[in-house]
Amino acid sequence: MTGDFHVLAVPGGWSIQTETDPTPVARYELRDTAIQDARVLAMQTRTSVIIHGIDGNIEARESFREPTELPSSAFGTPNA
């Protein structure tokens, strides 16, 4: 996977796609879940997340190009 990650509305939910491949990386029912996972992917690859609204317009951009420590919650670790 290369390129920035886009969170896009698709029939029945949301998807994560890269700029270099129109095939969805993943599909989700909930937008917030798609955004969370896109952030993790962008942190791991030091890229950006571009969040689109239901109308396709860009609503936000988040850059993770600088080294970032991933929070333990990014890996589904339960809270103690």
C-alpha cells in the first residue's frame, strides 16, 4: 500500500482507498471506524488520511508523515 489513504462513502457504508489503487483496502458500516483504521494505516506508513463527506467533498486532512508512536488502543488492546 502506498499513497495517502482516503475515507470515502460507498453504497452501504464507507471504504478506505489509496491514491494509487482504487480497490478498497477495507469496507466499513461506520464512518468513524473507517477513519480510525485509516489513521492507523497512515501512521504505520507515514502518509496522510483524507476524509471525504457523504457528498465526496474533502472534509479533513490529517498528516502522519512525522514519526508517531501508535497508541495501544490502535491495536485493539483492552483498557485495564
